[in-house]
Amino acid sequence: MTGARGAGFPYGLLGAWILTRLVLLLLVLRVFVLPGPDVTGDVSVIYQGWYEILRTGTFPLDDVTWQYPPAASLAILSPGLLPFLDYPSAFIVLALLADLVVFALLRYAGVRPGRTLRGAWVWVAGLPLLGPTVYARYDVMVTAVAVAALLAGARHPRVMGALAGFGALLKVWPVLLLAGAVKRRAWTAAAVTGGGIALLFWAAMPGAFSFLAFQRGRGTEVESLGSLVFHVARHFGWRGEVLLNYGSVEFLGPYVDVVSAAALTLTAAALGWLLLWRLRTGRMRSHTLADAAFVAVLMFTATSRVISPQYMVWLVGTGAVCLCFRGSRMTPPVAMVLGACAATVLEFPVWFSHVVISDWLGVTLLLARDGLLVAAALLAARELWWGTVTHPAPTLPAQAARTREPLSPS
């Protein structure tokens, strides 16, 4: 699983990617059908409906399910680049190409000095665990931008910042990639790129920032950590209900607003911890940028009011970048994330009906998935703190050269 410059081509790795992606394609094209809801409906109905509106030069102004930053329109419009295919088929092809880009980036990074192919193997093995949802959402495209940003970060902070800024305009979370960036160049590039793209959308298309109002109306989604309170409470007489609300299946009823506020408080606390870490950390190694990004995205995901299955793609991608570096301490948390991916495909789509009715199977699956995410977040945060604050990395160039891992200039 490791690689070095001059080693033979990893045909086994490529073969595994081809085989697993063939299975994913057969699933998303419904040649083989998993039990549960049809995950391709988002593409054929929602995305295609947005496509018809966006191509007229405006955002979906009255659609509360449009909850994405303006550059997300580029992903929704991208199937138009393949006019010889119908919209769903074109979208799936582009999702597959984004997957291939990530694989190629991780494979290339894995054979450089001080690196390893573990990251590429994580991507190859992790994505299929999520089932057909991977190619039926645009998150794999966003993750491709994020992976490129992190891999560029150690040597090209401006490129990293520009990609992070662009990614944030695709789906917000890539701004967390900057958690470990210490050079002003990365932050400046992110601000200039993100601000410039946002200004262009604001000037060119009405409703570019309508998503901000729609996001405020979100409640507690049935797969989130906070939802476990209501899954259990339903067995003790809680009189709320489960409804499709703001584009996702959510709990509505007494105390939902309290739990949603608690989730936001946990997210704020996680961001506060990241700020404290950033103020306390010593000089960082080349892998610390990726490690910090993985921790930040993991904390954000675990504490979110919504943990949709496609969010796991973010974690697989950022975790894979971590394991490209020999010195990364994130192997156990990444393994937990892979376990959470396996639980995710079972709770959605396979047994989602059990999640919706809060029976013992649905609650057990959520406890397993969300429990693994929380445990991974706590362990990853501990490892990041231990490796950079309690025992900071050596700063002498000679020591860095001996480990063949340069200190990060990001």
C-alpha cells in the first residue's frame, strides 16, 4: 500500500478502483437496486428542475430546498457540457470523472518522497461503502476541489487558498480547509477568490444569496446526532412527528428548536477549540495542514443539525489526504470514518424506513454511525493537539530532512 518514486505502477490499486466504480455505476444506474428509497431522484427531479431555472440566468428564488452557495449552480449546470446525454446520465458521468480526478491526485501524491499510497486506498475503498448516493449528489465534485487544495497546500499556499475559496462558494465546508493554514498568502487568496466569485454572481444572477435565508429554517434532521434524542423520546411518549421539511426528513415538534440550538452551540464550541489549537500550536509539519482540515470537517459534520449520507464523502476525501503523509496521526480516526460509511449505507438507503419510524434497528444504526463520528472527532482532535501542542514537531531543517517530510509553508 505504500509507494515511492521509481516504484512500479500500482495496477492492483487501479484495478480496485475500476472494479468498485463499476459496481457503483451498476447501482446508480439501477441495474442492481438496493432496498430503500431511490437515491437518484435528487438528480432526475431536483437537480434537473434547478437546471432548467438556472439556465435562464436566475437562481431558484422561491424554492426553499435551494440551500447552496452561488457557485453550486456550476455543478448543477455542468451536465449541459454533455448535450448528447440526458441530464441524469450526464451528471453521473461527471461525478465519475470527479471521482477519477481525486483518485489520480491521491495516486500521484502517494508516490512522492515521504508519502504513501494509503490515502489512495482509503478513497478507493471508502467511497463504495456509501453506495449509489456518491454519484447521485454533487458532493464528490466539491471534494475533488478540496482534495486538490489540500495536496497543493504544502508547497503552493496561494493555489490552496484559491481552491478553498472557490470550494466554499460551492458548498461552504471547504472554508474549513484553512484551519491549519498559517501563511497570509493562503487566506488572502481564499478571500480574493471567494469574494470575487461571489461578487460576480451577485451582479449577474438574481437571488445569489437567497440560500442564507433558507438555511436558517432548517431543523433537526432524522440522521443527525441531535435526532437521537427524539428517536429515543418517541418510545417514551414524545408527541412530535417526522416530515419532509426544507428538503430533508426532519423532526418537528416540542423541544426541536432546543436541540437544534444545542447543535449550533456544539458547532460553535468546536470552532472555538480549533481557534484555541491554532493559537497554541507550534510550527507545523507538512501533514498538519491536512490533519487540521480533517479534524475541522469531522467536527463540523458530527455536530451539524443535518448529517446527510453524502457528507461522508467529505470525510473520506480529507481523511485520504491525511493518510498520503507517512507522519499523519489520523489513521485510527480515518478507520472509524470508514466504519461510519458502512453504517451509513445501511441507514440510508437500505433501512431508512426503520430510521424514520425510530424502531430498534433504525436507532441502532444511527447510534453506530453517529457514535463512530463522535469518537473519531474526539480522537482526531486529541491526536492533532498531542502532535502539535503537547509534543510539537521539531523545527530544525536537519530534523525535517531526516524524516523526508518538509515543514509546511502553508
